[in-house]
Amino acid sequence: MRIIPAIDLIEGKCVRLEEGDYDRKKVYNEDPLEVAKSFEAHGIQYLHLVDLDGAKAGKVINWRILEKIASQTSLTVDFGGGVKSDEDLKICFESGAAQVNVGSTAVKQRELFLSWLEAQGPDRMILSADAKDRKIAVSGWQEGTDLALDSFIGEYLEAGIRYVVCTDIAKDGMLQGPSTELYGELTDQFETLKLVASGGITTMADVEALAELKLEGAIIGKAIYEGRISLPELEQWQLANT
């Protein structure tokens, strides 16, 4: 299982929200590149970079930070937030993203997302399946839908998607543990799914529990910034599990 720290961006700063609420924001570092380099220094290879300004605005905004991190570290970066047009997607890849996360567009403009999947291939596109009470939410989690999480994932697996980041919004930023039961159900239901868990990971025991589910990866955010999980711990875990 890949360890994937997260950097969430608002106004170019490294922040975390609680349950996706922009009014419950905490700034952890003014310099995301410095944070990314600290991950790299502890053997981390992957980064989940989220443009929260872009998610709210409906277009990619913080691409220059993506460009900095991709060019000045060796991290493999997946990037998301506000990817709504061909131009947005082009900016992401030209700025150094290895993979691009798409959520709202996959919900609202299915044909456009499928055209990206066909053009870029399944290794470069990630479906963001963000859910509250197992219903998909979009637009930086500001907007709920009636789409069932498992149906949404199932339809896109049939269409060729491989990678899915699933965030339980109720868990995100709350430091109360991940939705292990939900992820177990999804991996049982969809055997070919490369599932990345996101939201609520608080302790190394959580990391172990997710690894037992044979997930593709685990995105860890607030637990790192609040000192619940240290970078040396993650470094040791990776060495023991590779």
C-alpha cells in the first residue's frame, strides 16, 4: 500500500479543513514546497495535492505550486480541484502532475470525463469518489447528490477507470479513524479496483488496518500536521512493508 501525504491549498498555503467546511480552516504552513520537501526527506514518494480554491471556483488556480513541487522534488504528484475543462487538464499535466483527480466533472459531464480517460489512459486519470452517507458530493463538497457511491464507482470501472480515491467526508479532518468497513466493502465488491482511502486516518494502527484490506494507497493529511503520525514512523513503515 502506498503512503500518500496530502497538501490542501488555499491562497497558496498548506491548510486543512474539517468535513470539507471552508469556514473550518487551519493554516499549517505558508510554503507548500517546504512541506513537500519534508515528505521527500523521509522517503515519501507520492503526494496528493488538492487545489481547494480551484474546487470552489470551478477552474484550476494553484497550478504554479504544482509546477514548483513537481520540478523541485522527486515526488510523484496527483493533483485535483477545479479540473473542469480540456484547458484545466492540459495545465495540470503540463505543470507536472503524474495523475489528475476528477470528481465534479465525472458527475456532471460524464462524456467529457470519458473523453479524458480515453485520451490520457487509465493510469493518468483518477476518479474522485467523495461521499457523505454513501452519496456522492461535488464542487469541493459544497453540493450533495443522490448518486450512490458504489453505483458511481461501478459504472466508471466498467468504462475503464482503474484508480479511485474515496473520501468519506464525515471523517475528513476529524481525526476519528477512517471508514475501514466502507473500504472493505468496496474492495470486496470491485476486485479490480485500485482504491485509495482518504479521510480520518489518525494513527499507525489505522494505516495497518487499511493495508490489511490490500488497498492501493492511503492519503494522510491532518494526522501528520497535528503530530499524530510522524514522518519517521511512516518512513519506517514503508521500509518494513516494501
